Amino acid sequence: MKIDVLTLFPGMFAGPLDESIIQRARERGVLDLRIVNLREFTHDRHKTVDDKPFGGGPGMLLKPEPMFEAVESLANERTRVILLTPGGRKFDQSVARELATQEHLLLVCGSYEGFDERIREHLADDELSIGDYVLTNGALPAMVIIDTVTRLLPGVLGDDESAREESFSAGLLEYPQYTRPAEFRGLRVPDVLLSGHHAEIAKWRLEQSRARTAAVRPDLMK
Ligand code: 4H7
């Protein structure tokens, strides 16, 4: 999959996407990631990307010209152009699974007070929010989406992790897990897990998952 990111803060992306599973996916060519500075698509001496809102009001908006030039230069008919904004459709694991089927994503990060509305109307295929809170710009949401989508691409996760991904999609929170030692500072691992009775262990885990989900995330219970 190819993912292009359009941002005013390309430096924010150095680090988080250069480690671990995402880096391995990039090295193997499963993920072709490019971070593009919106200012490259300005033509004036000051590389202006923003301006005051018509009708007045606080703050500045991303102006249409650099954004239209950038999207027209980076996107084609098969590109899914996605704005990251606090007012978008809520991003979750099912949206991630859907995005993972696309061949090219263009993630457009907002900043200042947002976008000129013509960007939303004429360039965007989709507008996503990673949750109900306000960030200074869309770089962190873009990185969240890149991470979530990349680990779903074929061959990126090992078999164990893929199996856990499937159990998450069953819709319950994870059951408690323990490793050695069986007793640590007097704190014992539940006997059932040491019993070797696989059916009993599976039953206990499902009960734990259900109890946790009901307590913490009742919205996930069907
Ligand atoms: C578009 C419009 C996404 C993008 C406005 C982006 C939260 C999320 C942004 C804004 C984002 C999310 C600019 C409005 C900065 C607030 C202080 C970038 N915040 N911002 N203002 N939840 N901010 O996915």
C-alpha cells in the first residue's frame, strides 16, 4: 500500500514511523510511505499556506490554492483522499480494516483553525476523527491511522498477533494474562491457568473478557 501524508509539520513524523513493525513493513516494501510538506506547493516568497476567514472570527484557515495543487499532484482516480479533523467520522478498527483494502491513501493534516470549506467539498473522499478531543494539528491522527492500517496489511503481523487481531474483532476486551513466576511477592497466578485443562482455561478467559467488557465498555456488549 502507498500512503502519502500532506502536512505543515513533516518533522513530527520522524521517529514514530521509523521503528519496529512499521519500519519493517517499509523496508519490505509492504508500506510505501511519503511525508510531503504542504509549503512545497506555494509560490510566494513567504510560502503562505493560511489566511483570515471571510466574515471575521478567530484564527487562520488553510487556503485552497496550495492544497488543490498538492492533492492534484499527489492523487489519482484510485487514491482515497482523507482529511483528519475533529469533526470527521469516528475512526475505529472497522474503518481501519476498510482502509487496509485500498491501494493508495492521501492523509491530509489540518492545522490552524481548519480548512477552507472548498477543500472539504472538492478534494476529500472522507473526513475522519480519531476521537472526541482537540489536537494542535492532524499529524498525530495521521500517524495513528498509518500504524493501525499498516499492521493489518498482509504479511506484516506474525501468526500469533494476527490471531489476537481476530479475537479483538470478536468485540470483547482482552482477558488477563500472566507469565512466570507463578508467585511474585505473594501475588499468585490464578490456579486454572496452571492446571493444564485447556477447556477450563478457555472458559475462564471468555468469562474474564465478558466481565471486563461489561464493566469498562458496556457499549461493546451486543
Ligand atoms: C482540521 C480542522 C484531528 C484539523 C481543525 C485534527 C483533533 C483531531 C485540525 C483542526 C485536530 C481528531 C486545528 C482545530 C487546531 C483545533 C486548535 C487539527 N484535532 N484544529 N485547533 N480528533 N486538529 O482526530
